[in-house]
Amino acid sequence: MSLKCEKDTKLNAAKVDCDAKAAEKKLKGTAKNSFTKKCFTDESK
């Protein structure tokens, strides 16, 4: 697997994980967007 594919897979997994956490917290609208953006940034480091 190429480095780009490996990175894309990790980023996709982080996005899915963050979306699941937001759903678990029952976040909607701006709160959900803010939470997922911060979560994604934190997990993709």
C-alpha cells in the first residue's frame, strides 16, 4: 500500500470515529461541526 493510501485510510478512520463520537453525544448543527472538526484535527496529528 502506498504512503498516500495509508494516510487516506487513517484520515477516513479518524473522520468516521469522530462522527460516531458526535452521534453518541447527540450533537447537532454547529456544535456537531465544531466537535468533529476539533476531534478530526486532534486525531490526525
